[in-house]
Amino acid sequence: MISRAEIAKVLENYDPKDVHIGVLGSHSALDVLDGAKDEGFKTVVVCQRGRERPYLMYRRLCDEIIVLDKFAQIVEDRVQERLRRLNTIFVPHRAFTTYVPYEDIEERFKVPLFGNRAMLRTEERWAPRNQYYLLEKAGIRQPKKFRSPDEIDRLVIVKVPEARRKMERAFFTASSPEDYWRKAKERIEKGVISEEDLRSAVIEEFVVGTYFNFNYFYSPIDDELEFLGIDRRLQTNLYDFVNLPARQQLDVDVPLQNIEVGHMPATIRESLLEKVFDVGLRFVEVTKREYPPGIIGPFALQGAVTVDLDIVIFDVSPRVPGSPVLITTSPYSKFKHGFVVGTGRRIAMEVKKAISLNRLLDVVT
């Protein structure tokens, strides 16, 4: 792991009056770039050739555009040197950890990352001390896990990577071992999943409730947790398949999947905010113990509110969650700041404050 001392040495050569906020050109880059602009920062976006058009179309947001043949080339010395010359604070999101190997992020990418570099890997279910471990240590309720399909005794959701696009998960539900194997075989035969990936799939209780993505921000500068807001995910081919009449749904012979393609805003009843803050604070505290200095900046807890009004968390995003709808739709950030703040702008506000207090090392790793 790149040490704190190494990052401190990089920061010694930075001009605090000419800092650029940097991001990989995918996932939630526009949110990050727009937020940086709102706070007066210059920006740099690293794109993959053939996927740079959105950043050219929204040129106002991009002071510098670096185009590479592959995203993974961002760790090459020439690219890192350019980013450091621009005094870049780089913001990681899911596409960054998908296209750039963790080993390269942890050992080779010597550009200050906003957030806790060591925690990015916890998102992966195969990693030791991962998100499930953290939720358990925090005492946050999560769905029951099943070690084998033979243990299935209730409705479960099976989380397995797609055969072709490993970053996408081909979710399916099952209510018994027989149902599991029937649906798994169907998806293998259609090339949706592979037998190899199925062997490492996560099988967990299907929580019946209303789904929410709770988006948070922890400020090490103020030692304070903020609740930025809620989004819900639009998924294909589930939406808007469910809007078809029941008879037509039965006639459509395709395996349903849950590939996230969009977001929509939501709020939660005010009496439940106590619980929303409680699970967020529990997560912050456990990360301080397990991955010091703990979570820095944005993260999300994805879960459901049950009929008993309990919050069950089944997924963690230990980085920018990717909810651009918060920029204009979150009442909760307005309650806090007096104006609506999205994730990108909140990051830029924290970087600006850290620079003014000479505490930049407290928000980067």
C-alpha cells in the first residue's frame, strides 16, 4: 500500500492555489466535475478513447481532458506525472476500481486520492474484511447468507457476475434448491452467467421492503457525518418489464436481470431519519477501527426498509456512490447547508476547506 508519507511528499510539491480535481471519465465523473466547478476548482478528466464524447459535449466542466487507449493506462508514469503537474486530487468511483486493478491503485498510483485508498477493495465480496465483515462488526442488520443452494428455505437473491461484463451482476431470485438450479441452468445455457462464476455467487435472503440508497458524507475535517440524500435505482431488464400486464409478463421468456442504468430521487419519512443516521454512524465508527483513519468523504449504504420499519443493509459503496440526482433533488443537504449539495460539490467543499486549513493530508491517502 502506498504510504501516507509518500503521499505527503507528493503534496509538498503541490501548489495549493492551482489544485485540479481529477476523475476517470465514467460512472459519476460529471457530478464530480460539476461540483468542483461550483467551488472554483480547475478539473481534469481521464477518458478512454471512444468514450470521451460526454466530456467534450460538457466542455465547460473540463479544463483538461486526457485520452488514453485504455483506462488502466492511468497508472503509467507519463500519465501520473501529468496529473501531479496539475496538482491533482483524484476522486475514485466504481469505474476506477473496475477498470484499474486494485494492485495498481494500492501500489503504483502515486496521485493523492480523495478518500481511503485501503477501503476501496472492501466493496468486493471475495475480499477479506470486506463490506459484509464491516456491517457485521458494526452491528448493522444485513440479510441472512446461505453457504450452499441446498440451504435455501425462503426467497433468496443470487448475486453472480455476468459472463461477458464482469462488473455487472446477473441477479436472480429463487425459493428452493430446485428453483435455484433450474434458473441457474437456464442462465448458463443462455450465456448470461458461467458455471465458474456461479460457484462463487452470493446467496442471500431476499429482503421484502422498500429499497433505498442512503448517501452519506463523513468529514474528517469537522469529524461529522452528513446525510446527503436518497436515490433509487432504475434497472434493466426489470424496469419497465414490471409495468407489463401480468399475462404478457408470463408470455415473455427471458431471464430477468438487475443491471443499473439510471437513478431516481426519493425521500424517507422524517421519523426514520434517526435510524438512517444510526446506521451511517455505526459504519463510520467501524471503519475507523478496521481501516484507520476510516472512511473519508462519500459512501452509500444500499438497503431496504421493512414493514417493521427496520433498515436492512445489503450493499456498501465505500467511494462516490454515483447518484447525480442528488445535485438538484436532495432536501437533506439543503437542510444542512441552506442550498442543495450533490456528492461532487460536497467533495470540492471539503478539499477547499482542507486547503484553507493546511489539512489536505487529512482528506487524501
